[in-house]
Amino acid sequence: MGQFIQFALTRAFLALVTLLTVSLIVFTLMELVPGSCAERYLAFKNTQGAQISIADIQAEERRLGLDRPFVERWGKWVGNVFFHGEFGDSCILRLNINQLLADKFWISLGICLSALFLSYMIAVPIGILSASSSNALTNNSLRLVSYLGLALPNFLLALMIMLVSTVLFGDSLTGLFSKEYRDAAWSWAKFMDFLSRAWLPIFILGWSATAFALQTVRALMLDEIGKLYVTAAAARGVTGSRLLWRYPARHALGPVINSLGFDLNRIFNELPIVALILTLTEAGALLFESLARSNDQQLAGAIIFLLTASIVFLNFITDIMLALIDPRVRRGLIG
């Protein structure tokens, strides 16, 4: 137990260091964008017909604290994030970022986690079945489906589903809410309406993730099944699903569990394009808007940091799970 607690504390410390490093990188990238937040905001106001002078820019920089040293500004920003959960105001929209992301980020994270869960619920049992089956038709069919999932981009799948739905049912299935629930407060009716539409982005994002995980599980299982300890277990009379899950699957699924954070990151990377096609109003759409259109680095930085924090937390949880399953994991880190 003492060794496990030491492992958990070590991983928690490394996760905190990772978040601090990421916060420094994100803040530095925000600062490296040409033009300060004051200049970008006032330039935006200038396009609306306002007359902006150099004195106005300097006054705005002093108001935002942009005249202070870089380290001081980063320390204040990271302190507000870590201790108060505050990301400040959007540079262009001039709205509180926490209010902008209040529901949108959690909706995005829920969609991505659901897609990840769906992909592993399908890929793990089917990958194990494919690796252990000698039926050529089953193996070739599963291989064809997985190759199709890897080859067919998510945005193309989204366009195909929208086209078929529009032609057959007259509904493009875009958006996360029906018109009557878009601006309504959360209720059971709104939640059910959300579920009736959220399945589409979950399915689309889980499409390629399932194919990738299926290939990974199958390859790892094929490598483990042929090893001597599996043959010895079979010689002792352990057969069928008990043999598969107790021996090769237990060792093969370790790397799969360890890659959950990577897969979540890959799914979120695909979310902005899918959100653009399906006209979703969540963090993926906001990230695309802030990076590609409005150049709102404060908002983009907050979304990227929250995503990174989610991935770091998920990696921490998977490390704890692996340490519980396999003592070699915790011994490998703490010696």
C-alpha cells in the first residue's frame, strides 16, 4: 500500500508540473501573436467605425496590465486559473471566458468522452474476437471495416449522413438542440432533446477512433496469444474466454488503457471540423472561431488549457488503474 501511495503522489506531482509547463507554453503563445490584446480589440472597434488613437491603445494596455513584465502577467494568469478557476475576459468579445465556456466546454468534453467510450466498448471485444478467431470471413470483414474507418475522414462521413438524412427525412440533423431549446435553461426536456441530437457527433467522432483502437487491440492480442505463458495456461486446462481475458487480454490491454489520453486528444482535434459541418455551438466551434476568424487568443488559450488539463487528468487516472492492475508499472516509476 505504501508503494502505491508513493506512486500516486509522484504521478500527481508530475501532472501538476505538466499543467504548469502547459500554462507557460499557452500563455507564451498568446503573447507571441502579433499585436497585443488592446491593439486587436481597438482594431476591431476601428472596423466598426470608431476612431482609435495611439493614446487609446496605451490606455487600454495599462487597463489590461499589458505594460507589466511577462513573468508577472503569467504568474497572475496562472494563479487565477489554478486558485480561482478564472480565465479573464475574451480579447475580442469582451465577455467573461468562464461564462462563454460554462456549458460549451462540458458539452464538448462529454461528446468526446462518449465517442471515446463508444469506440473502446466496440473495439476491445471485437479486437479480441478477431485476434482469437481463425474464421477467415470474420477476420477479413473486421479488417475491411477497420480500414474503411481509417480511410474515410470524419468530415466526409458527416456530410454523407447529412445528405442522406436531408433527402430521406428532410432534416439535416445539424445543431445540438432544437429551436425551442437553444436558449432555454437546462431541464429534463432539454437534456433529452440534446441526447436525441448528440448521438450524431458522437458516432462520427467515434468512427475513426473505433477503427484505430480495433487495429491496436487486435495487433496486441495477436502478439500476446502466441507467447509461452498462454500456451502453458492452456496446457493446464484454462480454455475459452477465461483463457483470453485472464492472460493475453490482461497484458494486451495495458498499452490500450495507457493511450486513452492520446485518443481523447485526437478526437478533440477532429471536433472543430465536425462542429463546423454540423453547426454545433460548443467549445470546438468556439476554438475554430477564435483561432481562424477573430484571432481571440485569450479564448483559444483557455480552451486549449482546459483540454490539456482534461487529458492530463485522464492520464493520471489511467496510470492509477494500470498501477492497480500491474505492479511493474508503479515499480518502474519509483524504482
